[in-house]
Amino acid sequence: MILASTICRILTQLRHDPRTIAMIIVVPTVLITLIYFMYEGQPHVFDRVALTMLGVFPFIVMFLITSIAMLRERTTGTLERLFTTPVGRLDLLFGYGIAFGLAAAAQAAVAAGFSYGVLGMRTAGSIGLVILIAVANAVLGVALGLLCSAFARTEFQAVQFMPLVVAPQLLLCGLFVPRVDMAGWLRAISDVLPMSYSVEALTEVGVHPEPTGIMWRDLAVVVGAIVVALILGAATLRRRTA
Amino acid sequence: MSIEVRDLVVRRGRRTVLDGFSCVIPQGGVTGLLGPSGSGKTTLMRAIVGVQVVASGTVTVLGHPAGSSPLRSRIGYLTQAPSVYADLTVAENARYFASLHRLGGRAADEAIEAVGLGAARRQLVSQLSGGQRSRASLACALVSCPEVLVLDEPTVGQDPVLRDELWDHFRRLAADGATVLVSSHVMDEANRCDRLLLIREGAVIADGAPAAVKRSAGTEDLDQAFLTLIRRREVAA
């Protein structure tokens, strides 16, 4: 009940902000269209890059939105007030996770639908799996955003976490340099970054008609990373503060 | 006893805000917590609602340790800066806080009426004036009809007519058995309280009914009484 009304409250906040909704829905689609024209005449390259981006964009967008939204809860006093009510920490964590997860599902569905339908992207596996992995990646962004909001005092600081969290994952996920060709230490860093697994999972969907064992394992790793980030996030939500 | 604070020590950063603070607030009635800015009013209130890290001492509310889960459905807290969602309407805010206490839209509507925001209920909080915004925040504290109501400067920036209405409302809640703790730095509001707790630099200067406080200082003016009591303490120290 409290969880349901918290999800509802977060979605209502989003609903009152049409500009943000437009950004969530339109921006990934526009960027993928840009990639389409960048690789015009090289459909295989486009397929590979666009597929990866379908996983990356939801992560970035949801990370940003969540870290700012949670930071606002902390700085405007609403979090302090919520902690004097029967709200539990899990109500808040899952509230944000589910509410923004739903927004991410809409985003991924539109971006994937547009890539396949209009831009002619092709994958051996199904669009449903692509959306599933994209949503998992978005929820990972939500979970890391909740966590990082604890380390920022202002929105100004919060946005600085984006390059810190996103850029290494993007650079080392295998898009620019295949992971097998990386130097050992780079590969080791890549191995502990969750986005490496979601990108690998998407690549699997790209080349195999049926879901593979590697894909499921990678998805499980991403889900595991979400759980770890949420547990760490819960630890930063303190009822009592100095 | 509704609220019992014993030997409370709170440090914020390097500063010791409350150093061995003790007080007792009886059930029912309006208790005014008065003192200058920085005297420890907000810190004391945060300790009572259980969101303040305390170094030592105990705070007991309705027989339970402050902040413990049985209290969370029985206490209402208004923070000094309005803590409502600016991107929700007044009604949406009140409904959300009502839902946390498993209450419906009716409780929310009553709270909105009680703070005189009925006409603005469909407006986004971000579009309200400062005074309206703090009343929206107050509505969210009133929504659960709590047994203990902790209000940090609820009347700041309100017009005199509204302030009068809000005080009438607090008095009604107290008459119905609620314990209302209101902080203020406006001395003329002190006369509307059943009991006063004057604090300065984290220590109790006076504790009693307004008339008794004035009598002990030998003046009819509360501002003057406050000053006299502080001077008397300084001489004693």
C-alpha cells in the first residue's frame, strides 16, 4: 500500500513535468537516428552500435534522473519528514526503482521500436529480449543513482557523478575495443563493471536467434549488480542524521 | 507524560547544540518552544521526532523511545522549511502523506481545509506563495490527526488573520487531547500557549504557564520577562 502510493507519487511528479517526459522518450530515439546517419551504408556497424546504445541510453538517463530526484528528497526535507512516518526504506528504494523502471520500459520500447521499425535495425534475436536487457540496465542506473545521491550535497555535484559512473563503463564495455583485445588490467576493470555484461548480453541477442546461456548469465550479473547497489543505497538512507 | 527528554546531548559538527538538556511536556495542551535563532529549538524537535543523531541522553515519546516504529503513525512533524513536493499539487501532496497512514482522500481534504488552502488545492506547490507553501506543508503534518504534533515555526510569514486561525486550530487539536509542541521566536505568540519552554543556547531559561513565567520575572511583557530571566541566570552564574 505504502509502496504503491509511493510509486504513484513519483509517477505523478513525472507527469507534471512534460519536458522531462519528452526528454526521456525522445532523446534516445534522436541519438540513435544520428548514429543511423553516421553509419549510413554500413548496416552491420549500425546494427551493432545502435544495439549497444539501446542499453546505454536508458542507463545514463535513469542514473541522472534518479540521482537528482533522490538528492531533492534529501535536501528539501521531504526525506526527513518521510522518516517520521510509517514509510520504510524499502518502500522508497523500490518505489523509485519500480516507478523509474516503468518510465525506462516506455523509453526502451519507443527507442527499440523506432530502431527496428523505422531505421531497419536487425538482430538475430527478438526485440523483446533487447527491451528486457535495456530495462535491466535502466534499473541499474536507478539503483546507482540512488546510491550516488548520498555522496552529493548539491545538484551541481550530483551531475558530476555522471561522467564518473558512466564514462568508464561506456569506454570499457567492448563497444570501442573488443574486450578480448584489451590489456589485462583494462580487461580486469571491464570485468567488474556491470555495463560490460549488459552490452555482452545485447551482443548475444544480436547474433543468436535464441537466448543463449551467456546472455542469461550476463543478465543475472546485471540483476545482481542492481541488488548490491540497492543494498548499499539502503545503507545510505538513514533515519537519523547529524 | 507525553514527551520526556533527559540529559540530552546533541552535537552538530563541532558545536554542542544541546548539552545535558532535560524537559517534560505533559499530555494535551499547546507548549510553546521559544528562543532566539540558534538556541537549539529545531535540534530539540528533531530529537523528539527521532531524526536527530544524539550523542547521549534519552527522549521518550508516549512511553516509547523517540523515532521507534510504534510512534511513526502517532506523530506529526512540520519542518521549518516547507518539506512538500514542489512538483505536486497541494491535494496530491496531502493525499500522499495521508496514504502513508493508510488514510484516504477525505483526511487529505480536511487537512487542506484546516490550513485554508481549499481554493488552491489543485495548484502545484511550486506556484504557491511562501506562506501558502508552508501551509501546504502543515496540512501534510495534520493529515493523520496525530497524538503528538511537533511544529517548527508554523506561522512564520502568514498573514495575521490566518495566523489567528491556525492558532485556533492548534488549540482545538489540543482540546481534543493532542500534545502540540510549537516553536516560535515571536513572543506575542507565547501568550497563546498553555505552557512555555524558553530556551537559549541549548539550556532551559524558563518552564511554565505564560502567566507564571511573567510573574517570576516580575513583568507583564514576555520579551522583557525573557530578558530578565536571562540576566538573572547570568548573574547567578
